[in-house]
Amino acid sequence: MILPLQKLSQADKEKRHEKTGKNNIEETIDFYIESCNWSNHTEEIMSLYRAVEGYLDPEQYKLMQNPYNKQKDDVEPLKFNAVLENFNILRGIANLLMGEFGRRGHEYVVSQINPSDEMSFKDGLDIVLKNYYAQAVANSLADFGLDVGQQIQQQLPLEQYIEQYKGKFDQTRLISGQEILDYIRFNCDLDSKYLDLYWDWIVTGGFFTYKDVNHDEVTFEVVPRHELYTPLENHSRFIEDYSFAVRRQILPVYKVIDKFRGRIKEEVVDALEKELQSGVALQFSDIQMTGRNGAMRLPTLHVNSSNFTNLTGSGNGIELYHVVYKTWKPYYVLTYIDELIGETTMEVGETYKLNKAQGDISLEKFWENILYEGYRCLEYYLDCGPLLENRADLNQEGLQKLPYNGTTERSSTGDIQSLIKEGLPYQRKINVLHYQMEKLINKNKDKVTVMPYGLVPRKKGMDTKTQMYHADATSILWVDETAPNAAFAAQMIKTLDMSLGGYIKDTIFLIQSIKQEYWESIGMNAQRYADVGQSAGKAVTEQAITRSAIITYELTRQFDKVIEKDYTGLLDISKLAYINGKKAKYVRSDSSIAFLNMNQDGAAY
């Protein structure tokens, strides 16, 4: 499938194809959906979540449990006196980093693009200049003895008034933006959501977010790692700078209808109702789910499709695709003659007609980037068109920002990289050693006495098994001295040392060594777990903690940069959400209650 032509006007993009019945936007949505390789990393992502939760995959230990490649139809059963279990060394690392992230200080430099700021600054500066020159004129006339009804005031140099105004303007704008951001953090519960995202970052080496405006409110959503597909692009670490993103959700029918309330056609509702009545669209199943806060049982959904990996359990749902992509749109620049300033230019719409009789000279066509979005559910397309909250880069307005953001840690070949994935080989080695150590413990018999059968008493009620249990309980071993060749058999009695204590100690030491090797590879040490030796001094301990934290500092720094980008995006789209003003109560980060009162022109007071 080839990407449809993108260098089209809005009218051409919406024109229906005679054969397919689809327009250019719908065909582009199909292209991006079909180009996604959903099974590429989905199973690996879910396996990382299972690993940190302590799930043990027996398939990874087949060779150890069956070293001689025994087949099922072999006569002799294969039994070992040990059980393979998981001794989780990954969860502690993840929990420690989560706790450190919550207590660590974070600094963000947030900037936003607001075209109205420049206009407001110029309007206010004009007032400052008018007042300055009016006062200067009044002072000059007073020197000639003329009374103009204005009080005489000593004036500072004009440059100082401009600097004072600029500082006051920046301070007012800073306070306004900070109040709005504080309200969004409270209303969207950003602190809790970023803590969940940091868990994704540690476990899978990536996380995704989604920003939107819904019913005059800014919304912020945590996107599950396996729901979003993005291309492998190296020009930026941030998902918002990518060329496209595709999200696939599995939702019950009522959620799909509620999402597009007031914008969904009757035929689409009927089609969804038909799916619901057929029993395909909504079936719940009680399955085991695990998360950062432990295990719980709850109903869930999945789609019954041959090309979809079942991630959550049995049951069915409706596939809802959301596609956001960058495309082009034309804009036109008119060159014309103005009676006052002469030849000048202005941007006009694509329907403008050149009129040389009115002074028009030329009309040139240019192209710029723009974001389009659209949803596909069943065979229907919903909300297709330009993205309402188009955001641009601070320095290059042609670089549009996706509503999805986040980052992924990948190798040069696109493989997932994370702290938990790096620990998987060490986790398997430790499980194997624990398994072998359990077998050693069960085999450990200390000292064993070799007793010839000829000395087993033949008295009534006494046999080999009874004799050994009696000896183990009373430390007395009865022998039959009347047995034939008893004197010769007695010479065969000997004691064998079958103690495996040395091997067990070596295995325990090896387990600790492997754990230490994993810690060193990710910058972890015992001091960060508060495991400090009695002889260790304060300076040595603090230095060990500091050096260890430096290695994992980069992990938090990269995460904070994404938060910084998200905050900028939330402020940008808040101008659209609060275009009619906003009044609301919220709780600041210091737990004090505040009231946001923002005018329709965007100024808070």
C-alpha cells in the first residue's frame, strides 16, 4: 500500500473517490493503520511487566528441567526433588527508583507560543509611550507659564519606563501561566499519573501521554505502552515531534458511543448495536490482572481477531483506531499596492481571486505543515480533519506537535532497552541457582552408614526400612549376629560423608555475586538500600550513595524533559480550552486552596 498524495487542498482531501467511496483523509488513515507492526514489541512489553511482577515463564527453563531431552513417551518418569520458583530481584530495584523519584526535586523550564502576547505587549507599550509624551508636553508648556490642567511630574528617561513595563508584563504573564498550570496539575491529577508513567519508563524503557481539549477542559491521559505505535525516527527523542502515531484501543460499545456523543451518525450507532446484539462486541471475563499496586481481579476486554495479540484475557471488544499524522496545506500570499505604504504583502484564503484593478500585483501559493487526525471503528470513519489544537515548535512554527508525547529507549536496531530488561538474564541465573541449591539441600544426607544386608535382623516385625527408621530415631542400630557370615559382613560396615554444605555455601555466594553484578550494571549498590556496614563511616556511605545515584540520574533527567514538553503543550492547548475564561478552585502543590479567575482575554487576576 502506497501513501496517498498529500499535496492537496482541503477541498481535494475531502473529495470522494468514485470507486472506493473514500476520501484522501480516510485512505491516509488506512495506510498508517496497515503500516503498523503491532506484534513487533507487544509481547516483549507484556513479558517485561510480568517479569517485574514475579511471573515465571517455564519455557525459558526447559533445558534445565529436562537436560537429557526426555520425551513424553519415555517409560521412566523424569522427577527432581526440587520445584522451580521465581526469586524476584527486579521488583526491589523498580520500587526503590519509584520512591526516589517521588522524593527527588524536579525543575522544569516551560515555554509556550501565544501570538496574542505580542499584540498585548505592543498595546500596553503604546499606552506607556502616550502617557510619557503627554506628560512631557505638559511639563514643557508649564515651563512657558501655560496651565493645561495636568499636574507637573518629574520624569525618568524613557528607557527606564520601557524596562519597568516589560518586567511588569513578564511577571504578570508568568503568574498567569503558573496559576493555569497549577490548576491543570490538580484537575488532571498529573503527579499521580506521572508516577505511573515513571513505572512504565523503568520497566519497558518508554511511556506515552495524550493531551486533548474536551468540553472546555484540558484532559491528560496515560496511554498504555502497547496501545500506541510510532515509527522508528531518530531526529527527536520526543514522540510529539514524530511524523505520525496510531493508537489502537479495545473498548466496549457504550464507550465508543459516549466518546463521540453528538457527533456520531445514526447508521454508525446501528452498526455498533448490531455488533453488540451478535455477542461479538462486548463480553466480559474475570481474569487475573497485576499492576504496580498489586494484583486484583476485574472484568476486562479484548478483541476477537486473528491479527490481534490477546493481552488481557478472554472476551471481546470493539477496535477503535486513532491516527494523527502530518500533512501539507496550501496558503496564499497576495502582493498588492497600498495607497499609504506602497507595495506590500498579506496572506489570503485559497478562494481569493486576483483583482489587478484594485491594485493586486501577484498571488503566490506556498505549502506548510499541518496535523490531521481521524478515528476508524469497524468500517466507519469519525472526526476526520485538521487537528483543532495545532501546536508548533517555539522557534520553527512549521514544525507541528502531535497530541501524543513520550519517549522510548531503543537500540540502533529498534530493540527495547530498560533496566528491567537488562536484569532478565541475571534473574534467570538466580532462579536456576536457587533451583539447583534446593536439589542440593534435598540431597544433603550428612554422614551415611553402609550396612550389609546380611546383618539385617530377621526377627519378626524387623526389616530394612524398620531398622533404618529405628536407628535414626534412637541412634541404636540392631544387627543379627546369628546370621551366616556375620563376622565377615561386619567388616564391610563403613561411614561415608555425603554432606554437601560446601557446595551449598558456594552456590549462595554465587547468587550474591550475580545480584551484585546486576546492581553494578545499573548503578545500584547496598548503601541505597540502607545496607551499611558497621565499620563504614558517614563520608564513605554518603559518597557511595552519591556515586550510585549519578548513574541513574540520567534516567530521571530524560523523564523530566518529557514532563517539561508536556507542560508546555498543556499550556498551549489551555488557550483553546479556556478561550471563554475560566473560574475554578484548585489545590496548589503546597496543599493551599486557590481560586483561578481568568478573563475571556486570557489574563488572570
